[in-house]
Amino acid sequence: MNSPLLRYYEAIEKASAEMLDAARAGNWDHVIKLEGACVLLISQLKNAARGSGLSGDEAQLKSRIMKRVLVHDAEIRHLAEPWLEDLDQRMGNRSKTLH
């Protein structure tokens, strides 16, 4: 059975995988919603981590989980670049029309 801390890492990984699926589908509203869920999970993890730790095996699993989260994050950022550039361009055009 995994420790409560490890369950937080697993939940963060699951949310990051769902974010990646949403990003691949171009559903940026859902990506943002899931990002908020990740922020909450990370906050809860920080609170839960005070005064407790992981065993050696759990620490290795945590490391593998975090590597997958980083891979998900990198792909999400890559997929978001065109969307962010488009948004930036639209915002730039909008401010020009307001002045």
C-alpha cells in the first residue's frame, strides 16, 4: 500500500496526464481547470509532507512519477506555444484598436 504522500504524487501525475490529453485535443479551458487542480494537490502535498517522508522504494517511485510529470509538462508547453502566440497576437491587436 502506498503512503498518503505517494498518493498525492500519483494524483498529480494523473492530473498532468489528463492535462496533456486536453492539450492534445486543443481543450485549453480544461487544461486550465486541471492546472488549478494540480496547484491544489501540490499545496496539499506540501502540507502533508511536513513531518513525514517516503521509504527508499517510495522515493524511487516518486522520482519516476515526477519525471513523467515533467515530460507531460514539456509536451503541454510545446502544444501551448502556438495557442499562446495566437492569444498574444489577438491581445496585441485588441490594445491597438482600443487606443
